[in-house]
Amino acid sequence: MNSFRPARSGPAPTTGPRRRALLRAAAVGLAAPALAGCVTSGGDDGQPAAAKGETSAENPLGVPASTPLEVVIFDGGYGDEYAVNAENIYKGRFPGATVEHKAIQKVGEALQPRFVADTPPDVVDNTGAGRLDLATLVGAGKLTDLTELLDAPSLDDPGTKVRDTLLPGVVADGTLDGRVYTLNFTYTVWGLWYSKPLFDRHGWAYPTSWDAMLALCAEIKKAGIAPWTYQGKYPEYLNDPLLAMAAKAGGPELVKAVDNLQPGAWKQQPLLDAATAIAELAGRGYLLPGSEALSHTEAQAAWSQGKAAIIPCGSWLEAEQKGVTPAGFDMVMGAVPSLGAADKLPYGTVQAASSESFLVPARAKNPRGGLEFLRVLFSSGSARRFAELNSTLPSVAGATDGLTLSTGLGSVRAAVQAAGANTVTYRFRTWYAPLAKAVDDATGELATRRITPAQWADRIQKAADAIAADSAVTKYTR
């Protein structure tokens, strides 16, 4: 497939941030069989000693000034102009170095043989449906620990470390077994999207509680509009509000229990209540008929045509809908409503995570150049340019300050600012592919009323227990 998320694709085989769900989803494992056991000798942690130039205030990472740099970018909906911009800055800093730029779509297919042969590029945007398996790369000693980069002075302010310029959770998102192996360039927030002019015309207020949501849905239906649609072929979209509501109700301990495969985690009452809430949409006829058969672009097209008022999606939606959304639609994103007054986290809590994953191969010819490229990419100027090009929030704090933002990106930034430290992120999707699939499949059945909320929880818990009991599966904890 050519898009980012195989489970969130559209009728036309175009690229786009529509596939962005795979940035949180489990890795596809393309590299696993070939890379297993391929650790080679070298420096610390089995990594080869990399050539290092003289360090200075201008070159804190010791980049060899004239060594060529090879950059591989995922050719998706964000394009590669933002990366070319960063490459030009790099070349300005190291005029004696040539930069080879490659934009590709099937990252795993193209690069797996090179990782096996220990001839990888210097920096890789490991994104898309066919990306390389991160856990396997880490286990085989194929990736550079990015701690040195994070502790280096930022390009904008020598007195501020790179790690201190990033939004909450970005470093943790790239951490496995206590080390940081990836750095994610975009900041994705999940919520519910609607047209502000549509709501204003009808006098509808965006709901902050689920009871208010159901009352609003009744009003929307009376107006001859379906209250909700969703990307039925890819139920992960509907998981987003479900899991966000459960996290708000149960708090961080619920999220931790789910991710840590604790016995009975999926049968906790907040998860059952959230599943019941989603089931209510179908039970009360609040879903656009036929939504279960729609791809993500088909559902989003129906929504932008006014056939449905609300759709769940991540913050890539506005960029993805460019050229499709009618003028004056003015989409905005709202936080997922609270389940009830007893919720442990406030309404403004959002499910958020960084994405567009960059890594530096340990056995690259110029890994220090790869680190420096990321220092450039994660500077405020590069991040700002990315935001201007793609109407998407970068993971660099303050990168959009002073910009005139579209309604969608403005609402995403406002949601992040309102949430503050109240952000939640589930990691089971990244850690355990079979569990992610079990959750998606069960939610698809739940939304079509083929199973009950209790059966939903039973099915997922069974899958989680199987993974917990499988000694061949590497376990992670938080």
C-alpha cells in the first residue's frame, strides 16, 4: 500500500497522513526473521566505533565535516520538502559534505537487506505500513542510542538541550529497554472532529460529557444528519475515543495495567463503560448507515459533505483532507467527552503521542552526521517550516508560535495547551501486534452490535493473557 496506515486507507491509492495510525500500531515485523541474531562486533553494546570529527561549540556531536550523508525519508502525505529544507541547513553547516536524499514508500522492503548486510543509510524516517520492526532492530544491536543527541545543545539555543525542546512524552515514545532509539517528529492528538460553522448554525454546543454527547446526537439526528460516522474498515479509529474515555475514567493506573498485561486489565469497569458508550451509538441509531463498510477516506468524505456531524480521528485529518474539504467547512477537533463526574482525569485530557519516527542506524557510514541531521530537523526553524507545509503540529515545543494557523491545527494546539500534563498514551499497540489486532477486531464487532461490551472485554482479555503467557514474546513494562 502507498499510504501510512494500511488500516486507514482510502479508495484511491494515494499517499497521505491517513495511514498515520501505524505510527502507534505494532510494527509489521518485516525485518524480524532476517535480522534475528545478526549482532556484529564493534564498540559499546556491539556497535562499531563510528568516525568522529573534532567537537566544538559549533559541532558538539563531532560530525566529520566532509563525510557524505545519506538520508531516507518516507514518501507519504507529508511529502519530503520539509526534509530537503533540513538537508539544505545541514549542507550550509558542512559545505564539504554531500547529502544523498531518497524518498521511498516501502521502507522495510527497501532497507531490510541493507540492515542485514550492515550497509544502512545514515538516518531513516521509519514510517508507513511497511516500516522496519523496531524491537527486532534494537534486539539485534542495529540502532544508535540517541541519548547523546538529546543531551546535546539545541541548534536554536546552546544553553538548552535538545531533549528540553520537545513536547511531553516524545522522549518516552522512542524509548525501549531504558534507551532512546527513535525520535518522533510530529505530535499526534486524537479527538472528535466537527465543522464549527455547522454547529454554530444549529446552535449545537460541543459536549464535555457522554450524557451530553448522547443528548446532542438526538438533536443532530432530528436535523436530518447522522450524528457520527467512522472509518469502519479500520476500527482502530473508533478505539481512539473508546480508550480515551476509559483512560479518563480509570486514570493512569488503568493505562498502565493494560500496557503491562496485568490479569483482568481489560475487564476493568471504566473499559466496560467506555465500550458500552460506543455500543450506544449503534444501539440508538447514531451512526451513519453503512459506516462499517467505509474506508477512512470514504468516511471522511461523507463527513465533509455534511452527511455526518462528528468523526473520530487523529490530528493529521486536516492535512489529509486538503483538496477535499469544501470552503468554509472550518473543521475543529474537540477532546473526547468524559464518561462521568467520577472520572480520575479531567475532560481536557487528551490521548497524544509523537510520530513520524526517525532513527540512526548503528552501522551507518556517518552516524554522527545522522545525529546532526536530527539536531537540525528538530530545531524550531525546521519544525516551523514543517508546520507551514503540512498543517500538522511538530513535536518541538513552540514551533507554531506566531504562525497564523488553520482552524484544525489551531484547535489541536489549543487542545494540547489546555491538556498540559494531562496526556495519556497506550503503548500496547507498539509493543504487541497480536493484541492490537484483537482490540481492533473486537471493536469492529462491537460497533456493529455483533458482540456485547462484556464479550468485547472477554475477547481482548483472552488475547492479552495469551501474550502474557507466551515466553517467546518480549515483554515491556511501564
